[in-house]
Amino acid sequence: MEAYTSFAAVYDTFMDNVPYEEWGTYLHGLLIEYGIEDGLILDLGCGTGTMTELLASCGYDMTGVDYSEEMLEIAMQKRVESGHDILYLRQDMREFELYGTVRAVVSICDSMNYITEPDDLEQVFRLVNNYLDPGGIFIFDLNTEYKYQELLGSQTIAEERDMCSFIWDNYYYEEEKINEYELTLFVEDSKLSKETGHDICWKFQEMHYQRAYSVAEIKALLEVGGMEFVAAYDAFTRNAPREDSERIYIIAREQGKSKH
């Protein structure tokens, strides 16, 4: 079962509790802090394009990369509605290719946690370094081991909306640092429900896997991948990560290219 296929159609519905505007303000602030006020930016693992659209609204020239065709279809619908000139590419983060370099790369909403093999994450860092302008900035977030271990752990989460609901069976494997969840979706078929006079739902299932990385592991992988580690923050602050941080932000800088 591939992730973000059936879930794509209702992803934004279930993410209605995420304060994207606040996240976008924080991310924009970090970009400004590192001197990136305009220019080309890559949103790596862009999903349905919500953050891509927010950064485009800030005046950036955006490109979005994601592997899920279904998620990108929704992103492109948003592009039509907004009129923003955003380039979307369907590519694996571990093998992505761009037409040239960009001033910054961002990856938000724990996309990097989906890279479950450290060697693959090192390869992502190598590619990011390759496609950044000299001294360019990479900003990404990560779910923490504390979140997987203490908040998600082995539990079942269920949520319901008007036309859909989900059951999330979670399990965290401490030794492997892998968080696994089986997502069962129930999506109402409004046409069939109207025709039959009964609530008719389609059932879909997906498996999702994420990996917990410590700041020390990320530092080491960035270094091997050719990048310079700059900072780690407790999410949405300028403070160092705490033991009970649920999400952290990492900032890294391109190394190896001449600015002249």
C-alpha cells in the first residue's frame, strides 16, 4: 500500500487543525533572517501545495517536488485558483533533479522523517547541496523521538469530519526508531448516498513509515552530505530543542560552491 494515494483527496480536510498561516510566517521569518527575501525556492515534499502557495504569496518563485501524483493534482488545482506561477514536479526526493540552482530549499510537515534509511537521507542532503546557490539555505522540520515515543506510541487515533473519517493505528519501534501507522479511511460517496438514500462510504487503507533522527545524527549526515549545519530550533521559536520538543527545525547551509 503506497502512502498518500487515497489519503490525498481528504488530506487537507484532516489537516484543518494545522495552523499553516502561522507556520508560513515562521518559515518566512527564517528565510528573511538568512537574507533570502526573494528568488527561487524549492519546496521538497510539497504535498498538496499549501506551504508552497503561502511562500508564493510572499513573493518567492516557487517549485514544488513530491512523489505522490494524487497530492500534486490537488496542488495544481490550488495553483489554478491562486494564479501563482508555481512549477510542480513529480519526483522522488532521493533522486530529484532541477533545471538549475535555487536560493533556498524548504521541507515542512515532517517530510524528512519519511526518509527512513540514513544513507538515503544523506543522499537527499547531497542533492540539496548540489542544487543550492553558493551559501544557499536548507530549512526543514522533523518530528522528534519524544513525539513518537511519548505522544503517539502504541495507540489508536480516530477522527471524523462531515464526509470522511479515519482510524490511525500507531506503533513505534524503539530499537529501529521507526514509527509505523496504518491509516484506514472511510470516504462518503455523496452521489451513491443520494441515489440510494443511505450513507455509502468507500474504505481505503494505507501504511505510513517515519524514522526518528536525533540532532546529532542529522549533523553527522549533513556533514557527510557536504552541507554545513547552522542551527536547530524547538519548532516556531529561536530556542534550542528541548527534551520534550515535539517538532524541531534544522537550518543548514550549502558548502563547496564559489560565490564568485
